[in-house]
Amino acid sequence: MVDLLYANDEVGAYPKSWYAASTDALAPFASLDGEVTADVCVIGAGYTGLSAALHLAQAGRRVVVLEAHRVGFGASGRNGGQLGSGQRVEQDALERMVGKTRARALWELAEDAKALVKSLVAEHRIDCHLKPGIAYTASRTSDVSDLHAYAAHLADAYGYAKVEALDAQACHALCPSPDYKGGILDMGAAHLHPLAFALGLARAAQEAGVTIFERSCVRRLDHGSPATVRTEAGRVRADHVILACNGYLSSLAPMVSARVMPINNFIVATEPLGEGAQKVLTRDVAVADSRFVVNYFRLSHDGRLLFGGGESYGYRFPNDIAATVRKPLEVVFPHLKGVKIDYAWGGTLGITMKRFPYLARVAPNVLSASGYSGHGVGTATHAGKLMADAIAGEADGFDTMGCVPTPAFPGGGALRSPLLVLAMSWYALRDRLGF
């Protein structure tokens, strides 16, 4: 079986992304060697784990974080940087899934997630270029009416009036792409430099007293009180364990792995576009479109187009990531055909069957949060805090997020990837045919 921690990346090194090139890495943390004890052991140093560690330390807990590579190495340091409103599943769909009362509670938690990210950036002075605004654009006319109806529903049912409906003219004034027929603009959402945010969380956690070990891959978790977390060179005995591994969880918790599947996604950064940036976006907002194989993009603070998308199936990254992403980029922006691509990178995230995160109690003293399905900037950061709260005995938020049923993927690990390939291939074909 492919070990995704090492299948596509150099050991202990960040990918050669624009994110890594445009921010200063922290000095390396030591690897775990020998035995240590803690109140809480957090496995994984992405948004989930770092947020959990920070909030636990601020509450007076002794916290150890174990990271197989570097802090912010995984999806937290590679994603599109979009801090979206709501959950990954739209509110009207959540209402059908869990009822209006629970759907409202989930909306409020999602608003808390956005507010948490913004407050952490401000409180810890994290220089991550946080800016307001995400546009959701439609490649089909039918999707425009759906987006406008959803904006009206958020205003009417939730009192959320920060979303503006965009007709074709207004959409093209914002994003001059011939592929888009209209959309909505959410100025309550935001975008940021994801790796800089992760590194800022790590600095804050360290200053709060958290002990972080890098290049300390967890090989086994022995349940009990205390639990024992084992790496190749050491072990941590802890009263509580938090699993914050997302798409890299592997066999540490089979009940979670059956419900959270790793998939890969890809991003490129073009050369600086100069005045040509105005032909991509006329305002400093991010964009995600309505295709099932989603395209998402924004301009960097140095004027590059950061564009995510492309199709690739299996656990290995394609040999030519730039060529994979160039195809949808040139569909959205035909005038950029042949544009120079300076950086291209991939990353592994976790998805669930219902595209809703999976928060679970693996054991009485072991909590897990993962499966953010492409909505992790806010949700993962908030999930870390919710797990910290649950350890402190305030589990309402954690339990509310766990109220959405999360079925296992059919066939478990053996069949879920082939089934996903079939499904994604079908939806990608529908995108191309305009259905």
C-alpha cells in the first residue's frame, strides 16, 4: 500500500511551491528521541493540530505535537487559501440532511470558524495577507440561478447579507473570463497565504508552551489511560490524544480511515502578470467555480495567478503537474495560453462521502477531526479548538459537528479509490460537455 506521507514528497521538506518560496520557514524542531509525558499528545501539525495545541496550552495543558515532516507540511501549507462561509455542504442541503435547527447550529459554528481564523491572525500578528472576498462563479446559466437563489436563502433564513448576486455583466467586470455566466460575491469570506498562517499558528503554539517534534512519524497508537503514541525513536504517554492527520491518517484509526479518503489536488503559480493581472481579477478576491472538478484561483500579493484544478486519479502525483493544471487554466483564461508557470505543486487532502467533516471519538480519550473536503482553512482551525474544548469538558460544539452521519466508503480501502475514479471521471466528462 502506498504511504502517502512519503509517496510524493521529499522527507522533511516543504514542496517547491510558491507558498514555501514566499515565506520564511521556522527553524527546524527536534525529532522525538526517548520517552516524554504530556496531558495531550497531538498527532499532526497542520491547522487542526496546531489550533488544538495552542488552545490547550492556553488553558494550562502540557501539550506535545508530533509531525512526520515539518509544521504546515500537508494540505494546511499547500491549499488554495480560501476561508469560505458556511460548511462545505450548502445550508439548504444541510437542512434536508439534519433538519433546520441543527443546520442553523452548524451555520453558527461555521461563522465562528471564520471569526476564529481572523481573530488568531490579529491576536498573534500573523502576516498571511488576509483579505476579504470570495466569488463563486458559474460556467452554466442554470448554475447562475442556483447561486442567486442560495444567496437569497442565506439572507432570508440566516440573516446573512454579505453576499451580492452577480449577473453576467457584473461577473465579467470582476473576473473577465468568457467561461463564466454570473455568480455571487461573498465579502464575509476571505483568502490568505495558507503556509504563512500555519507557521504563524506554530509560532503562537510554541510561545504558549507547546512542545513540537518534527520528523517524528507516528507508527502506533496504544489505547489506554494513559495512551501511548509511538514513533521509531520514541514514545509519548498522554492522558488524551488528538488525531489531526486528515488525508495522512493511514491505519492509526481504521474507523476514521474507512470514512475519510485521501485525494490529491494541484496548484500552479504563474509568472508575475504585471498589468495583465487586471484581465484575471479586477479586485483582490478569490474565486471558486461551479464545476464538479472545481477550479479555484486568486492573485498573489506579487501579482501571480495562483490557480488550482486539474484531474489526476490515484495516489501518485502526475509527472507534469503544470501541464495537468494548465488545461483548465487556459479554459478559464484563454488569453493566458502559454503563460509561463514558475511553480507547480500537489497536495493530499481528505474527503468524506457527504463532503462534511468527520469529528469522532475514537476512544474515550482519543478524538479525531478530518475529512474537510476542500473547506479546511476555517473548519480545520475551528475543529482543533472544538477538540480542545471537548477535552476541557465543553463538548457541545464537537458533538454538534458530529451530528451529520458519515457513512464509510463502499468496499473500504480496497474499492473506494477505484469507485472515486469512476465517479470523478463521469463528473469531469459532464463538466466538459456542459451538462
